[in-house]
Amino acid sequence: MSQLWQLGAEEIARGVRGGELSAREVFESCLERTRAVEGDLGAYLELLAEQGRERADEIDQRRRAGEDVGPLAGVPVAIKDNISVAGRSLTCGSRILEGYVAAYSATAIERLEAAGAVILGRCNLDEYGMGSSCENSSFQLTHNPWRLDRVPGGSSGGPAAAVATGVPLALGTDTGGSIRQPAAFCGIVGLKPTYGRVSRYGLVAFASSTDQIGPLARNTRDAALALKVIAGADERDSTSARRPVADPLAEIDNGIAGRAVGVATEIDNRSLPAEARASWRQALARLERLGAELREVSIPALDAAIACYYVLCTSEASANLARFDGIRYGRRAAGTGSLGELYRASRSQGFGAEVKRRIMLGTFALSAGYYDAYYGRALAVRQALRRQLETAFETVDLLVTPTAPSGAFAIGERIDDPLSMYLMDIYTVPASLAGLPALSVPCGLDDDGMPLGLQLMARPFDEAAVLAAGRAFEQDLDWKVEPTAVAA
Ligand code: GLN
């Protein structure tokens, strides 16, 4: 008999709407399970037990009164702590925001709650979303539930570890891979929507031109359900797209037969380690067996994508983080004299090493003397990459890559080598730079027993295509999210 915390979002909502399940009981089960594993994992910065109980009871009452309680009725959800939840702390994993309480809820949160979801807690992340391992959080480490000495991935490492163990759904954010890579590392599904598909209102900005909120779930159907709830135009975010939201669940069983799937020739030329290479080949063979037509495509700008991304994201971060100065936002340093000293001390004490590194890199890339050489050049590369991807999508429906070059690495292994950390993002940043929808689905285990992910990308706003392909893939693989380092 499966326990309530093991149920998927769709099953929970169906049960709660139909009166066969109580939202309160589901919530208690997820809470108890989460508490049992949290000592090992460190996925949460705060559990919202009382608030969640009240919400769950309210949903049960409304259901009994005959109300339609929504497509996510009674579904417990974990939230990455860079997304505002009104009245709750919001830290972005940073000391500088300690004590800050969100004054309003993000649009994605409002939509989740209107659909009946119940927030279980705020989850750990790399400070401001900057990182690939969660080790850049100012507060705690998060451990991978498949092996506790490994990272959960980042920056949405907390949400990914939470979904792999005790809650069916989470919201993460993805600027260069932060939903997809931790999903891959924790053996779950992660969807980065098309840029503009989901409102960024209430998300603390890291790199505004690629930041997107998206779901982490245990299967593609739940990711599709969550996307449908949070997607759509929002007058409070001018970059949110006005186009209507199709129902990705309506097409999710369409499979992948007959679809043209592009494989970039550039991938094989890269250092994909031997153990990941075997799983990659098997994944391609599986896609073919499912009826996909694999085609080679060439996207030469892929080789410059990492450099391009790290110039642009650091530039945007340096501008976005200027507001955390101890006066407008952020904890103020005590005992300083002049205004300049106050800024310097507040920011020196409040920000961690990686955030400082990026602010300095970005400020340099944007400075008058170097703007053309770095920022301007990176914009041109981004344009070229976009065009090459567009051209590829004239002949293929989907593009496929590994989500990351390897499975989860050991805690401490890369933290002193930023470049090796940045290189983990090699496959995820292209979709970010081009604004494309991209999904990571589990595709097996590496030699160390760590999960690996397969990434599917599609044309802008064609989330339905990646979800249908991912669905066919996960069903054929018959994947079970049963992380080996935590007891079932
Ligand atoms: N790992 C990437 C970075 O450090 C991606 C981060 C993200 O998507 N938020 O920038």
C-alpha cells in the first residue's frame, strides 16, 4: 500500500476533489515524511506546518460545502526561497535578506493557491540562484537523497531533494539550468517553460532576460498540470507572453512516434564522460525505438554558450543586485560612518563569495571600456545561437541532449573551482539564452548509482511537445523515484 506522501499531484487532486482523500491527511503525511528525512537532507529553510494545516482544512471544508476546490486541490507544494510568499520570510539563500518578509505573493504562488495547492515550506537554494550544487547557500548544505555525500544539484537543490523524497510538487526557478540540472541529479522531472510563459512577478531577479519559474515533479503529467496552473499573461510582468495557454495534458499521450528529433553533432565532440556516454546512447536508442526519427543537426554556437551565458548573467546580476545596499533592501551593517562605508560593509557582510564574484565580473563586463568586448559580444553570440536553434527547428520538432555532463558530484568536489562548476551548465544554458522550453526527465543511473537526466527542447511555447516526448520516454523506462539513501 502506498502512503499518502507517495501519491502524485494529479492523484491527490482527484482524490481530494472527489472526497476520497482529505487534504489535511495528505498534508500531515507529507509533513511527517519530510520531517523524518529532513535531518539527513537539509532541503528546507522553513516548514510551514501551521499555515499549511489551516489551508488544508479550509480546502476540505470548501469541498464538503460543494465547491470546486481546483485542479491542485490539497496538493502540498515546496517553494524555492527566491519566490515571494506574502507574509513569509524570503531569503534567496542569502544573509543579506535575513529578516526580510515578503510583502506580496508572486503571481505563480497566487495561481497555485487559487488552484487549491498547499505550501509545505520554503526550500534551500544557491544564493540568489547562483550555482549548480546548493553549496552556495549561506545557510546550509542540502544532500542528495540518492547518496548523502553528493550534491542535489542547483540552484533549485532544495526543491529537487524535497520532491524526490516527501512532496509531490515544487516550484523552482531556472536561469541557466537550475530546474533541469537538480531534477536530473535527484532523479525527477523538471520543466523550464518558454521565457515569458510564466510570470516573473514576485521572483527575485538574478538574470532577468532568462529567469523563469517552473515545476519540479515526479512525473511529466504532474509537471504539465502545474504548468497549466501557473502559466499565462500577467499585467504585472511586461515580459509575460499574452498568448493563450494550451492544455499540455491534452496532448501528453501523443507520444514521440514520427517526430523529428535533432541531436547536435557538437555534443559528441565534447567531453561527455564514459559513464554518461553509455546512458546517453541508450537514451537515443530508446527514443528511436519509440518511433522518433533522429537527425543530426549542427549548432556551432553551442560551443560558445557557456562563455556567453556567464558574461550575460553576471552583467544582469550586477545590475539586479545593486538594490541590496542596506538601505533600499538588505540587512544594514552596524557602526559605519559615511554612506560609502555603509554600502561597502552591508554588501561585504551580506553577500557570499560567489555572488560577489559575479557582481564584480558583471560590473567589469558592463564597464565603459570593456562593454563592447564582453557584454556587446555576448549579445551577438546569443543572437547567433538563437538563429542557429531557429534554423534547426525548421527541420526538427525537438532537440535532445543530456541534461548535464555527469550525475551528481561529491559535496566539496567543485566548490573551489568555479569554472568546473560553470561547465556543468553546458547543455542547459542554450535553451535559457534562446528562451526555449526545456524538460529534464530521468534516463537511468550512472555507474555510481546516481540518476542521470535527458533534456528535451522544443520551439517557443511548445511545452506540449517536450512533455509528450518526456511522457513516452518515462513510461518506457518505467522509472521509479525511490532514492536509495532515504528509507521508503
Ligand atoms: N548554474 C547556473 C548558474 O550558476 C544556473 C543558475 C540558475 O539557473 N539559476 O548561473
